[in-house]
Amino acid sequence: MNMSTKAVTFAALAALALSAWAQQGTLDKIKASGAITIGHGNTIPFSYRDDKQQSVGFAIDLCARVVDAIKAELKLPALKVNYQPTTPTTRIPLLVDGAIDMDCGAATNNAERQRQVAYTMTHFLAVTRFIAKRADNLTKLADLKGKTVVAQANTNNLEQITGLNTAQNLGINILVVNYQREGLPMVETGRAVAFVYDDILLASLAANHADPSQWQISSEALSPPEPYGIVMRKDDPAFKKVVDAAMVATYKSGEAAKLYAKWFQSPIPPKGINLNMPLSAMMANLFANPSDSPDPAAYK
């Protein structure tokens, strides 16, 4: 068999394997392997590695409740749980390819992404703001006119600041980085005056900085509320039913509010920082009325 024939045969076998897996469904995949793989990013306090290199966070704790429900559904009490680091760029391809079974972090649920993947019940509502040095006194979008800002690739934040820049003819120079951790250093070293990102993640970055007092988050929001959700493969209703039921049960029992207090109102690893973010009326309403809608209006 020549090399080209081998390549064609391998491609055909891979296509057949992918087709078979797609028909199998996530629950069948998990049952056959005896393991579930959870993707997670590096977004304190939602999902990250602590000083012991353990996967922790608010979304990780919610996913643990989902895993318990999957164990019960499949009668697999010894189900193995694996964790796989992901980024905004890699999480959807890893889901589609079957490398992970769900992504537990701070992924924004919107209509565009729902064409590629599915989301379970929203677990947080964020808005886009920017962070800058307090000494620069930049608090509103207009303050950024003609200046250089930084945003992360493949995020709604980048799309929003790009759209606002064009619509309002602000002349903002937008630099793009691949990772969240690169944003604040760009501002700290003067390569940009502000980092555009989700407000809760900016608050976390500032709180974990060596000198939190030097940072100021904009008073003006650059977006409506945006729902965060656990991400799953699309067109897998059996898996989504189990995940959704577990999330609703966690919310309705009051357990979600306790987990919120643990991660947003208490000292968290690795530095014992307290974000001091009380449960808002909007979040309380979210827990009382669970929804997987990508529409910000659904959460008012």
C-alpha cells in the first residue's frame, strides 16, 4: 500500500470513528470509558489551579454536582474525573473533538456560540468594563479616546470594544493578547492604558495583584449583562437533560447561594483574597429562576 493510499484509508477510518462517536452521545461515551473529562480555564474564582495544583473554583464546584448526577444516572459511583486546561480559543474545538465532555469556567453564552455548542443553566452574569491605573483617572469609555487598550483574543470583550470604537469613532488603538494573564502587565508597563474584560475577572485580577490599590475598574459598563454557563456539545439532549436537572436542583436547594458565598464573599486560595462581592438581586433572581438563555433581557 503506497503512502497516498494509506493516508486516504486513515482519513476514512477517522471519519467513520468520528461519525460513530457523534451517534454515541456523551453519556454513552462516559459510560464506555468509565471517565468524564472536564475542561477548565484559568479564571479566578470560576475555575483555576490552586497552590496544590488542584482544580478549584465556583464553576468547578457546580460541575462536581453535575458529576454526582451523572454517577447516579449511569450507576457509576467510581466514575473517574479528569481535568483538561482550556482557553477561549481551544475549549470549543476540544468539545467538538470529544477531548473534553464539558467546559466548566467563565464562558459567555450567546446566540452565535449556541450555533456551535450548548449551554446549561447560567451561573453568573457579568458586564464588560475596563481596568486602568487609578492615577490615570480613566472611568468612562470616552476617556479612552485616542488611546491604546488591550483585549483578549476570541472574547466578547474584544468584539464589544471594537464595535464601540468603530460606532463612536473613538480612534482607540486595540492590542490583542492570547491569554488573560497578559492583559494587566500590558497596562502596568505602559504599553496600554486599559485592559477590557469582564468585570468580575477584572476584580479578581486586581485583588490578586501585589498592589490592588493602584487599580480602578471603570464606572461605565460597556455591555449589557452577559450570562456565563457550563459548555457542552450541541445536539445531545440526553446529556443536557441530566446536566440541566443537576444545576436546577443545586439552585433550588440553596446550595448555589452557599457556593457563591464561598467563592465571592470568603477568602479563597491561593492567597486568601476575599473578592467581597455580595449576591446581587440579579444573581438571586437567577438562582430562583434558572435559565440557559443567551439573551441578556431574560435576566432583568
